[in-house]
Amino acid sequence: MRDAFWQSMREHGYFEGQNIVVEYRSAEGRIERFPDLIADLVLLKVDLIIAGPPAGALAAKAATTTIPILCFNMLDPVGDGLVATLARPGGNITGLTTLAAELVPKSLSLLKEAVPKASRIAALWQSSAFTERTAADMLQRAEATARTLGAELQLVQVRSAEDLDSAFAAMTTQGTEALVVLPGPLVFLGRRRIAELAGLHRMPSISWFREFADGGGLMAYGANFNDQWRRGATYVDKILKGAKPADLPIEQPTKFELVINLKTAGLLGLTIAPMMLAQADEVIE
């Protein structure tokens, strides 16, 4: 994603270290670190803050009403209180949404299609990654879809990377047959470990991030995040040239992709139906 962002930035005439300086900060998946990191950036009087996950944008909003804030991975920007409306954000925040909650039913349906006999499906999620409203919306959609598919949904919450091993052990003990990985900073940073654990526990899995399938997960379905960050560079250009976030509409994703890892399917003893493979934007063999 960073490579896609900087490629687009260069196309707009920005070259890091030459005509633009970037102060990088990482919470390393720990949501509670965002306020201190953002406070540091505010003290530096930066011209623009790019917040990766919504929790970062919320922390930035609480820290400043004057510095422009961009978030490229918003879940429910209006419901989360980040902006007034999608068309006219109205404050100092704008960016792009991933429609994550809306993708829950599709992800579960794809997982069930790949593993039709699965009757117990777990949803792995990082609670601190969402506002209470967004978490409730996402989990309600997941539970309703699971019922429609004739499966029981097991909610598995993790707060840190240290929770992953015990979470998978508990899922295995409780007879989990398939796994949907809900979005969040922790699960993105830990995507390869999650994919590895899913393989070790012989658990077919799906996530929002294509990097999850690249790293050994069975499937990924969601917005094209490279495209999100490329488009995000356009926002950076506009704001640095004087545009106000209040006047820049929130964009919704235009590209979604289904990636299926056939190598992982083989290791799990799964046969993916030809019709499903035909739906895929990419098949990893």
C-alpha cells in the first residue's frame, strides 16, 4: 500500500526528502497508543495527518480541529462521528471508506461456498478497532448472515498479538470449522501469523486484505487497498494545494477483489468449485 501511495504521490510531483517531509509514527496494532502519537505530531505542527485506521482518525480528531486529517480506511465515517455527511464532511477530516460492515455478509457467503459443510464459523475481531456502534453493526450483520447460511457464529475477540495463539487453541477446542477475520490494525499487521495459525489448525479462512491470501490465508475479499491509497494521494495533493477537508467528499471504494489461494486449499484438503474460481480476480497457485 505504501508503494502504491508513493507512486501516486510522485505522479503528482511529490518526492519524499526533496519537496515533502514525512514524520512516520506506528502504533504497531496497539490502539491505545494513538493519542500520544497524534499529540506528538500536533506539537510538530505538521501540515497534514494521515491516519491509517479509524481509531487513528478519531484520536486525531480529538487532538486537533485545525490540522487537516486524512483517513483512507474509514468503516462508517458518519456513524463513527468522524464527519457530518459523506458529501460534505464539514470538519477537518476526509478520505475514503472501505464499506467494511457491508462486506461482512459477502465474506461469510464466500467462506460458506468454499466450505459448504461448515456449521460453526468463528469471527476473529479486535474490539478496540471499532467504535461501539460500528462493532455492533458489523457483528449483527455477521450473526444474521450466519443464521441465513445455516451456521453458528462464534465471536472471538483479541486485544493484542499475544492473544492469537490462545484464540486459535480455543477455536479448535470448540470445534470451529472455518474463520472470517474482521478488519483491524492488529489483524492486518498479524495477517501472516493468523494465516499460519489457520493453516496449523486446518481452518479455512477469509479476510478483507488481499495480503492475507498472499500470506497463506485461503481467501480475501474486499476493497483494493492499493487503489485506496493511490486515490488517497490525490487528496493529499488537493489539501497541500489549499483545499479544505470539509469540502472534499468521502469516497467509497470502486474496486473490490476476490483472491483465492489454491495452494492453501490443497493443504487444507479443499476442492474449490470451478464456478467460484471463475469469480476470482486472482488465483494463487
